[in-house]
Amino acid sequence: KVVIDPCNGAGAKIIDVFARHLGFELIPVNNEPNGYFPHDPEPRPRNAQEVASVIKVVKADVGFLLNSDVSRVSLVAENGETLSEEFTLPLIADYYLDKNPGTVITNHSSSRMIEDVAQKKNCPVIKAKVGQSYSIQSVLNEDAVIAGEGSGSVAVPDFQHAFDGFLTMGLILEIMAKRNKRISDLVAELPRYHIVKEKIHCPPTRIHSVVNEVKKLFADREINSMDGIKVEDQDGWVHVRTSATEPMIRIIAEDRSEDKARERVEEVLNFISLRVK
């Protein structure tokens, strides 16, 4: 049994065809292609409570939460645990790279889980700027075998050069079947980090200068400026960049400690808040 929530977006009703072709029992949620989003269409744990509730009631094997254009997917385990969208790419890469070793493309805002998985398979990781176009261009440039982002997106060039939520769901189901494991067991095999994602509004005329000012916070640290500002250490990292779709500054941090990940974000958030009042 599989619960899928396409959020009344582009995947609505198409998931029925998908289920028939793959031969699983579908329990659909918000499956009307009317463009009315019953919740934030971001595939993230905070939006997956409805799917989690249905899974517990019907005793489903897995749940999928889709964004409006079916380019991103987050998972809900059979026990109702709403999994971070950061797990999607590492779960698939851990399986796919066994038979298809090669270069992995990701971005600077994605969890270190994908780097750990690739390192275990002796596969190089190349980081692009955030965004599908940058990832796919890097796939072409580097002849990569898989690409994706921590937002729940995955692209497999042998299938198509684009983030594809249906392919993502199909691969997750294949992994469960081939390895004969539950989602909770597969996730337990991955390294665990804690990631915190925040954003703050900033006037478009000031947004780039404000991000540039963040460098003052890390004057004594090595700064990666490929896509905004990123500072790393042994335990984690913080990434600050401008949004490409709205007048926002995004702050993402990861650490082995949840408290420290939050501290990394709060430090930058407080610094920026004083400059955008």
C-alpha cells in the first residue's frame, strides 16, 4: 500500500496511472487537479501530517509527498515518521551507485549525507549552484550518473535530464522491493545530521549587499562564495544565499548536533535582521 499526496497539483490523477503501471495499491490524498493547494506544496515534514495519519490508519508501506510540479518528493515511513526531504537523494544514490558508479551532482545547500554515501561508493561529488538548470548543466559537463538537491529532487540522466518525482517514487519502491526492507530500516542505514532551514525577507535593492555583509561574521574563516556564502568545519556548515524566486535571503545550516545547527542559523539570522529593519 502506498499513500501519495500530489497536493492537487500537476501529479493529481496521473498518480492513478502510475500506480496501475507499477502494480501497487494506491491510497491518494488531495488528488484533484484543480490547482487549489490544501497545504503548502513544499514536500517537507511539516506538510506531511495528513499522509502520516493515513499511513497509520491503513497500515501503508510508504508515503510520498509531492510538490506542485512533481519535481520534488519527500517520504513518510511505514511507522508514520515524516522524513526530511534531505533523505530522498541519499536513499536513491546509495542504491543506484552500486550498479552505476560515477560522478554525483548536488548543491551547496544539501546535507552531507550524499557526500558520505558517495564516498562509501568511491564516487566523486561535484557541487553546483542551487537550481535544476545548474544541476543539469553540471550533469552534462561532468558526465554525471545522478544529480539532485536536498529539496527532494533527483535526476537520473539515463532516464531524462530533469528532476522527476515519478522516477524518484519508482526508484524508492524498487529499493524497498529489491532490498526487502522498510523505509525506516533504509533510513536507519544512512548517517544522521540535523539541518535547519530559515529565510528572511529583504528588499530586492539591498539583498545582495546584505548577503555580502555576512562575510564580516566569518572574517577569520575560509569562505566559499560560489553560490552566496558558505562556511564549513568538521561538524557542519552554514550557507547563506539569495532566493532566485522571491525577495528572501535563505539560511541553511547543518550539524551533528541539532542545537548547534540552530545556533549557526540564529547567528546569521540575527546579524541580517539588524540590517533589514
